[in-house]
Amino acid sequence: MSDAPRPSVCPYCGVGCSLQYDPDRDGATGWPGPVNTRGEICPKGAAAWEVIDSDERLTRPLVRENGRLVTASWDAALDRIAGGAARAVEAGGPDALAFFASSNCTNEENYLLQKLARALDTNNVDNCARLCHSSTVAAMRDRFGAGAMTNTLADIGEADVFLVTGANPAEQHPVIFRSYLLPAIKRGTTMVHVDPRKTDTTRAADVHLPVRPGYDIPLLSAMAAVVVEEGLVDETFVAERTAGVDAYRRHLDEVDVDANAELAGVDPADLRAAARAYGEAERAAAFTGMGMSQHHCGTDNVHALLNLALLTGNVGREGTGINPLRGQNNVQGAGDVGALPDVLPGYQPVTDDAARERVAGVWGFEPPAKPGLTEVEMTHRAGDGIEFCYVFGENPAVTEPNSTRARRALREFDCLVVHDIFRTETAELADVVLPGSAWAEKSGTVTNTDRQLLRMHETRAPPGDARRDLAVVGEVARRVTAAVNGATPLDPPEDPRAAFEELTRVSPIYAGIEYDAIGTGSVRWPFPEGADQGTGVLHRDTFESGDRRARFDPVDHVDPVDPVADDHLVLTTGRVIQQFNSGACTRRSGTLMRMRGEDALQMHPGDADRRGIADGDRVVVENDRGRVEAPVEVTPAIREGTVFLTFHYADPLVNALTGDEMLDPVAKIPEFKHSAVRVTVET
């Protein structure tokens, strides 16, 4: 296939910018698409093509022989996988299998992988959304019936106020920030930014609330209490569209605004100003990120935010709502198509008898009714109930919390299969490694952060003996179901169009979408069968749950897991614009280089003075889980008592320090954003 320009979608964040190959520059360039309407892209998108041509690409299967990974034929590798799956099922039953789907792969690929898991009679399938926004989805699905942005990028500019909590869109979602948020701010929209540090996003804010990591509930409850105190409740909306308000008001009666502000580490006057701005606005839109979700109380954090939106009637209209900013390019889609342990495609619970029966009518077999394990839980069970693990386009050896423990666990699987484009840290631990296809080597769909389905188009073939991901997953499905006694044999769809058409037959939210109709534009879900178009603003007259009313859900503060001793600081983490997640792809780019200060540990001057640390020193950051080293940037941008480090640069990466001892009881997300650490000058 030629390298002629063909439209595709950026492989990085959840914005869904349109990319194409530019032969004049021998690289990727933007084009005016459904999201980046002016054709703009960020540095990651501009460097996306360099991943395709990297000399480090996997080009042949690898199998482990005598402790070493050596090249093998496809038949040999696939036979090893089939044998490993069969041994696991024979020894421990179907739930001895684990499947890690990928938020960075297409809807069709993820759909097929989760279908394979269910054909083998297990719901042990999950994706890395578990590590970023599973708590957001859990709370929103519980209360509203849909775990996705309530609004669209096109309508949020109508807001009078933006409430940005635990997110830094200026760096993490730069096209959303510069094309949608910043123009509205310049027109007069007020922005409140809740974040422990001052970032590029904060520079555009009218009010900054530098919350202590782990104390979002006291802050949001105090804001709700101010709304009630000052008579800013939307009484009509509350009466017509909510339930349980009396119990919630009694809960707020016990809230001491000033005490909560002190607990959250913010100025009470600033908190009141933020609450007043949000409550007085005709339209207020909230945006939430991993600073809210990545806590062992992440689901309750989001419940507190939902309460505030319901109290002020900021749901179901343009320029309002709760809008999670998703991390990878198909985080939304991977969940939509059922790559989760408790739901089938379209977020139909696996426990729903009618849903399983509907799906069985298409698949020819009924999926199991018992919810499976989440990604972190599956890792914890390695070699202790789970013996076979298929990891597709993820790198859990460095992205899971307490990564030293995670790496030990990954070694415990009897058969670990890694399907990826690079020899990642996880691949180094594998028994079988399968070379896959990068973003420009595949066709299919992805679903962006505001529920737009976008088409990817293949530009070139995978390198060497590598194969397209959909074909690889399909052949694995054939071999494994043939090898596992009692499994339903699968004959998977051969191309993305056929896979997508099957998906629409089992997923109610995608039911009315036609693959070819997406073209170079987009189609938004929910798009029920028989509808003329997808739905933009959700929850206008009824919530997606089917109910007219959503309940209030009072939540109480829960202390973070790690106790903070006198010599400890709280470590929080995040992304920077130049790199992405574990760096499995971006670190192989020659264009994306480390910018000054991006690899530094940010520390407040007061904390530095007390420890004899000067700007530019190399420091050791450590706790009982691990140790990393980094240069230090002494700056008032970070709140006192807290330090910040990206998860891109340190060696080992920062997840050597994050904890997995306690997970959110609902979403099973770990606490990435609050780790107690000691910081000392390197000797």
C-alpha cells in the first residue's frame, strides 16, 4: 500500500484528532477533522509517524526457550498460546484465564478479545481504563445510567463557568483546551481550577483551589454547602429531576465550610468564591480528570461532584454537565464494546439475564453471569488461581501501581502472552510475544472522549512478519477455542466492517450506527436502532438509566491510604505534553525530547528549605515500595507538603512508589495520586 495521504486518528489521548501522512515532511500532520476542526495537533500527534518507522518495532513472534526470548514461527507461537490456555483451564477452570484488552486499540479488536474471553466462559477481561477513569464511569453509570461525557465539545463553549477538577487539559488534552475551553474563557467564561499545583491550565483560571491530594470530598461538599447557604439551589430542577434531596440537605447541614476548606488545604474565601460562581451561573460545565478518579475513594469523589451538579441543575442542557477527559485514544470505546469484567457491549451488566440472552442470540452462546476480576485483581492472582494471561497493547509492568510487586506477579503466570508493537518491560517477562500493528497499519473505529466514533484508515502494512491486530486476535481466538475442551469454537470476523456490524447487533448504544456512514466525519452514541442521528447532550428529559430522576448520594471523607509521617511528603503524579504514559511509544520518537524541567520533582520552597535541598539538586524519592531518583525543581507552583513527578522519565518509573494495598471498593481503582514518600539529597 502506498504512503499517499489517508485520514486516521491520533494514537495518543482521548481527544481524537485527525492525522494523515504527509509525504513532503515524511511524517504525520493534522487535517481538519470532526474534533480538531482547524487541523491543529499537539507535539505527540506531530511525532506519531516516527513510531511507525522505529527500528525497535517487533517484526517476528518470540517464545521463551531456556529463559531467553528467541524468534519463532507464527504457528509455533500460536500453538504455545493455545497450549497454555488449555493447561490453565484444565487445572483451574475458565477463571484461570485473564485477558488485558487495550484502550489504545480499536473498538473491533477489543470487541473480539472480550468475546473470546466470554466464549471461554470467563468475564476476566479488563483494560487500562481501570487505572484511570473506572471510578468516574462507576459513579456516573450508577447515578445517571451512562459513564461518559454528558455533553459535547461543540456545546461546552456555551458555559458561563468551567469547573475543572483534577485535570490539566492545557497539557493533557491541548486541542480541547486551545480549541474549545480557551476561546470561551476569552469570551468571558469564568474558570475554577481545582488542582494541587499551578499548571498551564491554572494560568487561564479566575480561581485556583490547590486542594490537598485525597481531600476532594471535603472541598466539593463545602462548595455544595455554600450553594445551599446562599440560596443558589435550582429548586425547580431538584424537585422535578432528583430524589433524596432532604437526606442530602441534612448531610450538608453538618458541613462546616471553613473547617472543610482547612482540611482540603484551600482558602475558605476562595472556596466560597468558587462555589458562588458555579452556583450563580446560568450554565456551568464540570470537567474531571485522574486527579479526582485515581484514589481509593475515587468513586465517592465523583459522587460528590455529581451532587453539586444536580443541586444547581447543571445537567441535561448545553454548556453544563459532568465531562470526564479520557486518557488514551480509545478509553471510551474499550469500555463501550465490553472490555470490562462486569458488563457486556453497551454497558449491559453480565448479571442481567435478558442482556445475556440477547447477546447469545447473536453469538450463539451465552456469556457467563459471574462478574470477572479487574486488571489489578488479576495481577494479584497471578500463579494463585490465574495461570494464563493475554496482554494486548498494554504495559502493566510499569503502569500498574507498586510496579516492583506487579513485575514479580507477572512472572508467576504459567503462560504470559504479550501482543504489542515494541519489546516493552512487560514483553521482557513474557513466554510468548506477538508483533502487532501500529495506528497507521490498521483500519477500524475508535470512540473519543465526547462519544464520537471516528474511523482509522490503514496507510501501510505492518513491518516484517508482523500482522494486523484484528487478524492476530482472530487467529488466537480460533486456536484457543479449538484447544480448550468445551469452549465454543469461534470463527471471528475477518475485517473491521464485519466486526463492527456484529458489534452493533449486540450493543444498544451503537445499534443505529453504520460503519460506512462514519466516513471521515464522526457519529456519536447513543445512537439507538431506528434513530436518525446520535444524541449530543445526554439526560435532557430522562437520564440514560431510563429514570426521570437521579438520586443525591451523600458521601463522607475517607483518609488516604498512606499515613503521612512528619518527615514524609505526599507524592502526586501526572502527564506532560511532550510524553505519554509509560513512554512505550513516545520515548522511541526522535522529535519528542525531554523539555527542561519536565523530568524534575516539583517541590515547594518551604519543604526544600527544611530538607536542605536546593533547586537543581538530584534527590532520592523513596518509600517502603521502592526508590526513584530525579532532579528537583524548587517552585511555589506546587502546594506545600506535596511533591509532583511525571510518570514518564524516572528510572524506575514513578509507579515503583505508588500503592496497590487498598482499591476503591466499587471501581477497584488504585490510589495513584497520594503516596507518602521521603525526599533526600542524593549522596
